[in-house]
Amino acid sequence: MGSLENGVPVKRDPLLRSSSNKGSAFQRPIVRFSRFLFFGKLDYLQWVCTVAVFCFFVVLFQMFLPGLIMEKSGESLKNMENGYGDLSFIKNIGGLDFGEGIRFEPSKLLQKFQKEADEVNLSSASRLRHRFGYRKPQLALVFPDLLVDPQQLLMVTVASALLEMGYTIQVYSLEDGPVNAIWRNVGFPVTIIRSYAKSAAVVDWLNYDGIIVNSLEARGVVSCFVQEPFKSLPLIWTIPEGTLATRLRQYNLTGKIELVNDWKKVFNRATAVVFPNYVLPVTSFWSSWEVDNFMASHRDSPRVKMGYGPDDFVIALVRSQFLYKGLWLEHALILQALLPLVAEFPVDNNSNSHLKILITSGNSANNYTDNVLAAADIVIYGSFLEEQSFPDILIKAMSFGKPIIAPDLSIIKKYVDDRVNGYLFPKEKISVLTQVILQMISEGKLSPLVHNIASLGKSTAKNLMVMETVEGYASLLENLLKFPSEVASPKAVTEIPPKLKEEWQWNLFAASGHSTYTNRTSRSHRFLDKFEEQWSQSQTGGSGSVTTDESFPYSIWEEEKLIGIANAKREERRMSAKRADRAKNDLHERDDGSLKGQVNRCAFMSLTLGRNLAFLHATSLYRGIGLSTKGRDEADDIDAPSRLPLLNNPYYRDALGEYGAFFAIANRVDRIHRNAWIGFQSWRATARNASLSKIAETALLNAIQARKHGDTLYFWVRMDMDPRNPSQLDFWSFCDAINAGNCKFAFSEALKKMYGIKRDWDSLPPMPVDGDAWSVMQSWALPTRSFLEFVMFSRMFVDALDAQIYNDHHQRGHCYLSLSKDKHCYSRVLELLVNVWAYHGAKRMVYVNPQTGEMHEHHKLKNRRGHMWVKWFSYATLKSMDEDLAEESDDDHPMRRWLWPSTGEVFWQGIYLRERNQRLQQKEKRRQQSKDKLSRMRRRSHQKVIGKYVKPPPEDVENSNSTTV
């Protein structure tokens, strides 16, 4: 297994570095010399003399140097003839590279693991934290299908070992297949997700401590982990296919950089990407599987197909999959060791038996290599490179039942015993290879002993590297997964039973056979072709509105216009129907209503941390409220960050979790909610099938309208049925279990700060063990006035909790309520806070069965007498404390970091009086301005009349206009 991370360094020997720099340094003197010759620094006579001297030395070199070279070469050849198997002598020649420095290692990932371990050790010194281990760690395995293939065999084997270590595993698949029955027979539940675009989001992935996704074809499932609330889940993506590697090279050459970036974005979401190489070598059974299918599909003999006779003796010389400078010399040494074998086979054309030596590449994933290995009588491994895993091509050769001869490399000696299941020779003495191969061949044929050894080698190859694979996955999970405090730690890797690390689970797949085997590589190519087509269409559609073609037909624009009008009308009809449904049930607020007049109506809020989640209710009874800054697509939903600026801060949006939605709703609640009752239902309740059914919704609404229980907290998700509480713990024990054993301490310290208690005080509000249930998962309903009272109490509690946790948590990511880094530090304590407030605030608590709607009152008031802290939780006390904080914030304007003013409205009587005085002052100011205006109008002076015009009598006018004739 390799791990894909940003910039994984490949540690290489300095000998493997490119020599391009040396070449450039060598060319500099030539350039300078040419400049010296051609820029006039030498005259013609000097130039002729220089050429003559050069020719003289060339002749002298040709006369004397060849003899010296031949003499030294003869000595070297003599030395090599005396001991050609001395590889160390050849290495001393210099200038050769035998790949000894090649080593692949996910160094950044290993450094990350070590850093996280050191941080945990440092954080544990602040306050002691405990692991309770009330439930097993849970894993989800996701597959694109359940067809028979090697990856299924691998995961069944690994999952069986993880089950023994203490994990609980659930299998999910996008398509059904024959392996479904195998998983169920082993004991793993299987769920088929028919359409991952919608159904994958319905699964509450937060139930699992880790997700293992298999194959590139499960990319759609990985996409749902890119958004909240699943962004922080540990995700391991196993990719057995190599098709994407070749495609990415093509994308870069063809300029499809955006497609490459799209894959990078998806890969970056994975906590670790696992490849079948080195750290987790998972290719042994894969090779065995491919060989079986090759033999089943090739009925004709590969020897005949390649033109070799039945009496020919074929030797296949294979090499490592890595290329290095010394590889050709290693092959030469192997061929020289095979030279005495030529005498065993006549070279004349009359003989039917001939020696054939085939040299092939180290790539085992091609048809030519398969044909060569199937046709060969002996397979010789001709590379002396120390690799980190058993060579793939040797595994395939052993799977074909061929005897192998290999150098005594450490990784090969680990699985191959000399003359038991293969043959080994010391790489420092290659001459031993000649002795070995002469002993294997008798009269041009392999001896019966060699056939037995090859048969044992085939059995070895079928179950090669099981232990490395199982332990590799277990070690990876041990380093990646950070379990909550209520989860038991799995067994150590060393405690895995040996029987689970010796063989692959071939017996489970014996009934299926290989008839249903589907080539995963071809399926992967089809998937990538389809994905590329969809991507190209999306790119074309995105740029379709921008065109420079003047002949673009106007009819297309008209068609698009009509489609747009039709969509708008359809959306208008949908919204009208939704409004009519809301008005019919009379469930949402009315503009002319008030809290007093709406006592028999309720509106529910669906709480979600992300956006576009398919499991939120779409009926008129519910309105979605999300904490994502991007909001949801429904126009009727509420965007919490827009109502409370504090939630634009990623730290508090994560730390408060769904509790931030309560603060956002309560902030000027009359602007969005005027019903007398309000309810909340978490998206997790829906994902766990614990949400209210239609019957339960009707029963709850009828009880509210009939005022059956009065001022009541209705809840329908019980603590004793929570998967985190399999031991049926009491309230404070459960709270401690999910908060690293520090829940009671956090409550005590927060209450001390809230109520200003200075002395040492460690009391807690009693939460009795009376057989009744408590509420979890933020799914409840209560009167709006009581909800505002609860939020008033919660704001002060959260402020006190934040004061003691913020500094350490914000700086280092650790808080004493979790065993590891946890950005949702406060949320688990706040999840249970409503129970403390309702019990000690003398609120009735009624459980509603989410399926049947049956109601039962829990913790009855008459049984609480003498146990409630009524004075601490009464409305008068809380209101007085709230006004004191508001007055402090309004008058003093403290400069310290203070959370309380940012969680909602800041209001007290002084603000009301000040605003009233401001209104009176403004009113008096306007009155005074009006009086001043009237006074100015009265006092202003008028200009005197200059003269009067007197109109003459009519007769004078007539006379004055007459004329004399």
C-alpha cells in the first residue's frame, strides 16, 4: 500500500540523479574555445600551427595507446574470467548504478502520525482524560459493486481479521452481486445504495469511526464526504486500478488541466489513498487470480502460439519493474552464467530440442509477459535490486507453476526457501547460478524434483503476503482513526490470530468460482470514459452561452426562452401549492398573529450542519435551518450565519454545532417565527430512522392544540436507545463517557462561573436514576416562550464553558472533553443541557414514540420534589442574571474576549429607558423645530407697497380709445 499525499518525497541515491548539469558544465569550455577561435584573438598563421600540432598528437595517440588499452583490457577480462561472479568487483568499476538507493516511503504521513502522537501526549498533561470503551469501533466499507474480483477477496480477508480485533463493520455497495452472500455468511451486514447521488447522503456516516472506500468507481460516494457534516471523517480510499495513472498523463498532454484538478480535489478529501504497492503489497492473490483466468481463457498452448516446439527448452529472463543503469550488466552476468548450458543442447537443425532464452520487461500487467511466462520452462529473476515487496512478476511466474531461480535478496528469501519452493543463488557469486541450472536439467528436461518444487511454489504464491496486508491495514487504521472516549480501543496488531494472517479466504469464493469474474481494469476504463464524457458535456454546457458563431440559429434562443418560462411557471406552481398546504394546516406564523393568540400552533426546524441533504423533511410542517455559510437551496429555509454573525466564525460554528442554530433562531425570533410552539429535529434523527412519523406528528400537534400537557418539553429520541449507550448508563455517567470523563467537571466549573460562586464547590444538579429516559440528539418541541427562556440560560452556560476551554482548544485543537483533536468540543455537553434545564426548571417532560405517537410523561413533577434546584433555574433568576450581563456589556464595554454578547440580543431595562428617552428627545426636538418655524414666519417683516394702480371709469376708457373723423 502506498499513501498518496501532497508532495511525497521519493528517497533516491545520489547516483540516480540526472547528469544534465554535468553536461552543461562540460559544454561551457567548448563555447569559450569557439569564441576564442572565431573572434579574432588568433591570426591565420597561429591557427594553422595549432591544427598541425593537434594532428601530430592524434597520430601519436593512435600509435601507442591501443596497445596499452588492450593490455589492460586483457588483464580485466582475465580477472573477470577467474571470478565473473564477484558482483562487488564489478561495482568497483564505477559509473554504474544498481538501484541500491531506491526506496519509497510516505515520510510526510509518518511524520504526521508522530506529530499527532506527540500532541496527544502533551495535551494529556493538562487534565486527566479517560476512555470508557462502552461500544466497539465501527467501520464502513463502501464498494462500487459486489461482483467477484480480487479486491473483494482482499477486503473479506482483511475484514475478518479486523472483526477479531474488535471492529464492527458494515458493508455498503452501489450495486448488488454474488459477493453479497459471502459477506453475509461471514457475518457482515450489507446495504445496497441504489443511487449514490441521493441515497448516499441518507446514510448517517457519523455513526462510523472510519470509512474505507474501494475503487475509482466509488468516486460519487467520496464526493458526499467533501461537504459538511462529513468533512472531518477519516476516509481511506483504496485504489487497486492503475488506469487513472495513464489517463492523468494523457490529460496533461492534451491540456485538460481542469480535469486533473478535479481529481486532485477529490483525492485531497481522503485522509489516505492506498495503492497496491510496497507498504501494503496486495498483488500476490491478484496475480494468482489473473493466472487462473488467463489459463481458462487461453485453451491453446502459449508455446505453440509463440512458435516453440514441445521439445524446446525455454528460459525466461525477467527483471525488476524499475530501470537503473546497472540492469544491463546484471543481465549480461546472468547470460554469461547460462553459457555452459548451450553445450547441453545441439545447435544443428536436425535436432528437435533447442535452447530458447527470452528476455522480457518487469511489467507483469501485459499479455506478452503472460505468454512468455506460460511458455517458459524456467523463470530466472535477473535483477539484484533490494525491493520493499516481493516482485510481482515472480509471483505471477510461481502462480503459473514455473520453477523460479532468483538471487538471495532479503525480500525473496523471506518467502522462498532454497530447493523447497524455489531456487536461490548468492548475488555476489553468480557462478553458483550455473551449477543450479545444470542440476535442474537432465537430458534437456526438468527433473521430477524440480516439478515438485514448482508445485510448492505455486501454493506459496497463492497465499503470499497475507500477513503484510492484514497487518498493514490494521496499522494504518491504528494511526489514522481517533476514537471517541466511549469507544473501546481495538486489539493491537500483534494480537491478530495467526490463522487469519496465513491464507487468503479462498474457501469462501470456491463456490462462486471465476465464472463471474469481471475484469476490473476494463470496468475502470469504461467508468473513466463515462466520467470524461460527462465532464466534457458540463464544460460545453458551461460555456454554451458564449459563442462567436454568427450563424447560430435564433430558434435555439427561442426554445431556451420557452424552457425558462416553463420552468418559472412550474416553480411558481410548486411554491403556490406549498403555501396553500401551509395555510391549510395553519402551521406557520401569521403576520397578524402573536404568541398569545397562537397557542395551538407549532412550527418545526430541521437542523443540519451542511447543505442539500436529501433526508431533511420537505413538508410545510418543517423549515430547514443550516449552519453552512452557503445555505440550502430551498427559499423557505433559514440561513443561521446570516441571522447570527458569530456563526460566520468557523471555530464557533464547529464548536457549537447544532446549538448555534438555537441562538440564531432566538435572535429577534419574532421576525421569522410567531407561533406559540417551536420544535427542532436533527438531520441525524432522520438518518437513524428516529424521526417523527406522520402518525406521531399528528398526535403531537393534537396534544399541543388541546393543551394536553401545558408547558412541556416533548422529545422523541431517547438516551437509553442511543447507539453510544449500549450499557444503559445513567445521565451523568453517559455524559462522562462521551466527554472523556470530564463532563461533570465541565458542568460544575461552568455553573460556578455562571452564578459567581467563589469558594470550592463541586456539586452538580441531581439527575435521578428513576428508570425514565432523557433526550438526546436535539430533537424536541416546547413553547416558544420556554424556548427563549432556555436559550437565555444556554447563552450564559456556553459563555462560562467557553471561558475555561477556549484558549487551549483554539490554540492547539485539544480540549479536555475529547481524547484527540476535536473541533466539535462543546457540542456533546450541550446536547444534554436541555435535560438539566427542563428537569430543574420544573418543565414537564413527555416522551413521544416516533412511530406510533404514543406519549408517556417521564420524571413526573410530584417525584421531583426535593430534588429540583428551582431557585437556580427559575425565570426570575435567569432574567436578572441576563440583565446584569447586558448592563455590563452596554455600560462598561469590556475589552476582554467575551462570548456572551455575540450569542444573541443584548437588552436590559436601561437600554429600554435610554431608547425611550431618545425617542422622547427626538419628539421634543421635532416639536421645538416646528414652533421655531412658526415663530419665524410670524416675525418676519413685509415689504411696503410702492404704489397703487387706479382703473379709470368706463367712459374715460371709451373716450380715450375713440378717434375723430
